[in-house]
Amino acid sequence: MPGAGEVARSAYVATSRAARTLADRTGLLGRLDRSYREHPVSVPGHLRTLFAIHDVEDLVALDVPWWTYSAIDTVRDHLDRLGGSARVFEYGSGASSVWLGRRVAEVHSVEHHAGFAGVMRDVLRETGLQDVVDLIEVAPEESAHPVVPSTRRGEEGRDYRRYVHSIDEVPGEFDLVVVDGRARVACMQHAVRRLAPNGIVLFDDTQRPRYQSGLASSGMVVERHRGWVPSLPYPRESAVLRLGRA
């Protein structure tokens, strides 16, 4: 049975999509599109993104990942300094895979959900990024005693060990590791050894209590970016982690 949070999210998504249809018919969506193109980080720009909730194609069209705006700016600045040569490993694919693929040399993105992996393959073909973004599909294994469990509700009995270790199949160092999928603390802990000397980790949804002990014991400098997020009507938090003493 879905929890209250899941019911509320489903209701919000349904309401947002119905409102999008109405906004499109009345011309409001077109006006918001123009505002977004001129000033993406603005009240009208943010209002436009609210119609893109759980719509990867629309977020791709808006050219925005699903992180807080200030975290997006920090990651963009980091990639700009590398002049398009960055190598990225990403736990959890989505609009961010395309956003990154447009700005770096290579992205290796691991996805646990077969259905969404199929959606992303279509998106990557449509955007011409299939040679830049390497989509790796690694489903969890069913287990009564998972070696690497997920603390997400409904994930009981699933082992994400292979998912976490998928980074081991890609040689070399990474200028950016994105942690935005399952078993996030385990992914961060395993991937940090693969960071380039000036590399960073983007860890999303760090407002969640279940991640706090892992962040505190990471041995990294944790820079928290709390604020508005594209497509959501409430603030969240993304964090940028750097090597060094906390």
C-alpha cells in the first residue's frame, strides 16, 4: 500500500499535468516558455518548470537537471573550468544525464530501473548524445540478506551491491560523480576513491535524515545548497562534496 507521501506526490503530478494542458490552451505556457528562455532563474522561469514534474523530456527541453539552482550553478562553474574535458560518473540517470552530456567529454550513467532505462535510451538518441552518455543498466538482486540495501521504503529485499560497484567497470578518474539514485551513501563511499584530485561529488536530496550520518563520516568538505528546485513547489537540498578535511 502506498504511503501518504507517495499519494500526495501522485496527486501533485496529476494536478500539474492537468494544469499544463489548461496553460497550453490559454497561451500561458508559451508566455512562460519565453520568460524561461530569457531568465531561467526567475519567478516566471521557475513557474514554467513546475509543469515539468516527473517529465524527463520536458526537463531535457528546458536544459536543466533536477538539483537545487545554486548546486546547478556550482557544478556548471566546475565543468566550465575544465573546458568540456570533464569525465563524469552518475548514479541515477535522467534529465541530468543530458544536461551533463551537453557540457562534458563523457558521462557514464548507471540506472537500476529497466523501464526508465528504455526511456533514457530514446531520449539520448533524440538528443544525439548516445555516443557521449554511456547508459549502464544494473538491476538490484533479490536477496533475503542484502549486502548493500537501500533505505528507501519499498526496497526491502533488494541488494544494490552490483549497482554501487558498477563504477569499477569504467577505468580512470572522474572530475564529477553524481549520487542521485539508490543506496546513495554506499555509492558515495565507494566512488570517492575514483575522484580526480580536484573532483567533486554532487549528492542530491541531502535534506533527508537517512543520509546525515554518512555525510558526516565521509571525510569530505560538505557544501550544502538548500533552495528551490526545477519542477518542485517547495525547497530541497543538494550538496557538493570536495576532498579535504571537513
